Amino acid sequence: VQLQASGGGLVQTGGSLRLSCTAASSTFSISDIDWYRQAPGQQREFVAGFNVAGNQVYANFVKGRFTISKDNVKNTVYLHLTNLKPEDTAVYYCRGPGDSWGQGTQVTVSS
């Protein structure tokens, strides 16, 4: 499964970004795409995804700041990041079925 992540950038504390993850094929449900992130020197961690009922699921640290959504027509899952903090600085990855990973997109939040 080929996934293309984009949308990262440099923002100030409190800023927002919208990340996109587009699947090259439509042979699986894009609800199976999750977002993870990896900060320097840290392990990769889950950020957001959908459960089997199709409901949004978030890591505790999100606390209402991030929103995952999808566009089935565009084969794209979005992660809207708001009220960003310096500790959100990381490479954000999308993961699809079969443990396939996109290339990651860098999010840097300045204080």
C-alpha cells in the first residue's frame, strides 16, 4: 500500500496545520489509516485513527486539539492540528494496512 503524507511545516505555538495522507489505491478502506508521530530521540507513538465502528480515536495527549477526518472520494485521511505546542514537534506518519507507512511529514512548533 503506497501512502503519501504532506502538509507539515513550521508554525508558532498556538498555530494550526492540516496534514494529508493519500492512498495510491482504493483496494482498502481509508478508515484503516492511522496517524503516528515520532519526536527526536523518542519512540513512534499513535496519534489518531478510526476504530472498527468508524469512530475517531485519539491519544490522550491530543485533548481535543487534533481532528482526524477522511474523504473517501479522494482516498485521503486528514489530521487537522490546532493549538499546537512545542512538544508536538515531530515527524508525523500515516500507517495503512499491512503495516505500510508513508514517508512522514515534519511538523515543527516554535515557542
